[in-house]
Amino acid sequence: MTTNPKSSPPGEAGDEIDVESPEPPRKPEAGEWRGVVLVTGTDTDVGKTIVTAAIAAAAQAAGLRVAVIKPGQTGTSGGGPTDIDLVNRLAAPHTARTLAYYPEPLAPLAAARVANLPPLELYEVVDAIRAESAKHDLVLVEGAGGLLVPMGVRPSGEPWTLADLATTLGVGTIVVSRAGLGTLNHTALTLEALARRGVPAGVVLGAWPAEPELVHWANLSELVPHLVGALPDGAGAMEPGVFRRSAPGWLTPALYGVLDDWRVWADEVS
């Protein structure tokens, strides 16, 4: 192969990567993700909060009333902005709530135990989400870390995860993934865990690099059947007005965006 892996989009001469194949089994309908939608990631720091803000901004631009809920915010001892602070700055949803705060930057259940604070109780979280769902068209619930991170406890004292929350509510989940090396395995594991539980899922790339390399294009071609969006690296640092105007261009119609052709998108970002 003689093409430059740092700049060549798929489909150019000498490049065997094709972002259009295989085809998704079904084309999503516009605005398909409605009601309560959970947002998880393949790992921590993959861009869940920025993706949540982008979906909120696009949905509000489409005329929906949007709420964003963060069940457990950890790492507050540093005094910096919280995830909900960032969502409010970038997207300004109609409602934004954090249900519990914990000082240490740990998984929510571990952070609660270390701080000797009450852990998140599953059905209290469910009730809070359903209460907002009755008042909003779309409720985005951002998890912590990955799908199986212990979030809190059930009435029995057993831990629960975002996967448990998805099955309890009977709702779909957006999986935020990295674009680089290792993402195929991490994304497949997360999607398989959701599929085994009967949870519908879509994938959003949390940070597409400004200068993508061969590995990024190759990963894109594999993930296209699952993709419902891709955000540019650095989106969270944008001025809020620019972020809100740009968000629909990063998301497919299923998430209230206008991105409907991945080949055109690949040409534009290359």
C-alpha cells in the first residue's frame, strides 16, 4: 500500500478500506432515540459527557424538550466543573441534574463506600429518571466509566450497573467509543453485553482525530454498521454557540442530526 495513512480517506486508489460495507441491517428512522436513552462508554475518558451534550443540543435544535441526568458524579474533591456543568455550558438542556456527588475519582459505588456516603439505590434512580421522562421528550442518562462499572446497590445490597439500569427501564443505550487502536475489541465486548440483555445500542465515536491515520480509517470501516455519530477531537473546547450549531452535523438522523452518508463525511473530514 502506497497511500499516506495519515491523510488518505477510504475509497482512494490503493486503499482497500470501504466505509460503506458491510451495510447496517436496518436504516434508523429519524429521531428513533427518544424517551429515556442511556449513554455509556467502552472505558473512562472516551467522551461520554461531550457526546451527551451533542445529542442534547441536536435534539433541542429539532424542537425536543431535553433532560440530562448524571446519577453519580465522582471526583468532586478537586473542585473543578462537573459533567453536568459541562453539559449545561455546551448544550443548555431544559433540565440537568446530578443525583449524588462523591469526592473520590472512583466508580460510584466504591466512591460512596470510601466516603461513607449513601450509595445510589437502583430504584430511587429509576424513579428519578421516570419522573423526568414524564416532563421531557428525551432524557439522557450518562453513566460512569463503562457498562459494567458498579454504580450503587439494589434493595438487597447487591451492586447494580448501567446494564442493569437499561434492562430495568427497558431502554436503549448509546456506546461512546474511541477511534484508535483497541477500540474494536472494547466496542464489540460492550455491544455483546448489551445484546445478550436485549438492549438496543448504537455507537458514537467520541473524538475523531484532526489527522486520522490508517488505524482510524480501518476502525471506522468496521464500526460503520453500528455508528450513529462521530464527534471531532476537541469538540468540548468549542464556544457553546459553535458547538450547538455544529452538533447536528456529527450525528445521524436517528440522533436528530443530519449525517446520513459516511462516505461524504469521510471526504469532508479528510
